[in-house]
Amino acid sequence: MSRLERASSRVNASVKNEKDLKKKDNLNQKQNSSGSLIQGKVEKGNGNEAFKKKFDLNALVHKESTPRRLKCFSDLLEEYQPEQLCRRCGGCVTYCKSMKYDAIEFDVNGYPSFSEKTRCIECGICYAICSANELLNEKIRGMVSWEEPSGRVMSAGIYKASDSELQKKDIKSGALTALLLHMMDAGFIDGVIVPCEHNKKKSPVIAYNSEDILNLSDRINNPTLGSMLYGFQPNLSDEHAVEKKSTTSSNGSKRLGFVGKPCQVLSLRKMEYLGLMPSEHFSIKIGVFCSEGSNSRGMNACQNCTDYYAEYADISVSDYSIRGEMLAMVSRTSLGNMAILSASQNALQHWNAVH
């Protein structure tokens, strides 16, 4: 090789190295810029510092794409709905509507879908609070002191209402209704919200007083999947009309009891962990057992679920009657245990309770 050829070769190698360095710098700048965009979307879309501090954004990021982006509702549709893995708990719709984004809604089959795709800000929160994934499950287990094999058990027993008239009126011995009536009379809650299907709408009903709870006892004992949005009040039939009242306590905060399915309780716990609306308005979370997973006709999502006993609730209640006149109740947190012990003094009769 001549001297000229050797010189030319060194120049070409130098130019190539310089180009490689520039490509690397540009790639680093893009990645840093993408990270800033991710943080910016969370700050603008949510405005909640707890979300940034408590949640590892890397778990929500598509690492293969350039630039990186948060997993959002489009990814929920792609990953969970084709195989019917979406549990239809309503967590994503509940949060989106509570923040007035109104980007998603329920379709005719009860699955979340885009109502207005351009309104989605791709904040990634709907993906984080989805009950079908396990992104935050370990955090939630730590928060509620979950224990093997099926959640923490502080007390357990079988109960029925002490009031004989309530036993006759209620389809399941009045135990859950009696517990809620006691909590309302004691000033522990100002209302009860129950997801249910009413007039083919996946909207919750809200009971604001003792009469409302009695009128809605059938729905309270049989919550369904759907929206958990506290602010919506559907029009009930005349005989079950619920007068809309304020649920604001003396200190200005709303105190609602929530009764729903295990997957709904899990989604609410994720909202609570991240400090998101509307979880702060639910004073106590009661989960009704779900036997859909053992039903061969159940959705794939239900058959793949492992939480049939509302393991993340404050109180778990059986969805079936024992000997036709009692319900099993399990307190899983100190809050739930206090509520059951207090109600046991006069509102509930119990057998074989373990304390």
C-alpha cells in the first residue's frame, strides 16, 4: 500500500468515527428528549406528584420504539381485548371521566372503547390502574398487608341482620345491608356507591340515606361491572327514586362506602396508591366474592383471575347465602375490622366468628 493510500485510509477511518460519534450523540439526545416528554405528559395530564414519585415509568414505556412513549389506552385495547382479557372493571373509564378527559367510554358489550380518540393525552394512567395487569400489584399488597394464600384475614364469620324485618326484606339475610345502615347511622359514611347496570347503562347508583339503602338492597348485594364514577346519578324508577343530596361531611370531604367486585376494588386500590381521583372519596371498600372464574361460561379474563374473594378490600362479603340465611364476612384491614366489630354490637348477629 502506497503512502497516499495509507493516508486516505486513515482519513476515511477518522470520518467514519466522527459520523458514528454524531449518531450516538443524536440517539442520546433523542432518548433524553423522550424522557422529558414522558415526564411532561404526566405533569400536564395528571398534575399529581404522587404518580411520578410512586410509579416506575419504565414499566409503562415501549422500549423498542423510538422515541419512547408511555403505554396508554391504545395498548390496553391491543393487549387485552383481542383475547377478552379485559375484566371490564371500569377503572380506566372511571379515571378518564373523573378527570374530564372523556376520551373513553363503554361499548354495548361493557368493554371500554374510545369515545373520542383525539381527547386522549396518552398519560398512561389508565394502563397503570388496569386490574388485568400486575404492574402495581406488589405495591398494593404491601399497602394492605396482604398475606398468603388469599389475602389478610383479621376476622371472619357468618352473619345475618339482627332486625327480623330486615331479614325478610333483604334477599341475603340483610347482613350487608345491616352493616351499611349501621355505618351510615354512626356517621362513618355519608353514602354508598354501587356499580350496576341500569337502563342498559354501565353507571353506578348512589344511596344517600337509610331509605335509599333499603330500596337498593338488591343491587347492593349484586354489584356488577362498570363505571365507578361517583359523580353520576342515574334516574331510578319512581318507587326507587333516590333524592340527590350532598355527600359532603362537616370538614368538606366526601365519605362514600364502595361495594363492588374484586377487580374493581383492585383498580380503586391502584388509584388510591397513586393518589388519583376518585379514590379519595371512598372511606371504605367492600368487595363481594366473584364466582365468575369457576363458571365455564365466564370471560377469559375471569378464568385467568386469581382474586375471587376481594383480597384487597377492607371487607369481603360472600356472594352466596350460607344455609339460606347468613353471609360470610371477612375483615382484611383494621378499618374493616372496626366496622364489623361495631356493627356486631347491635346490627349483626354472628356465628363462629374468629377474632
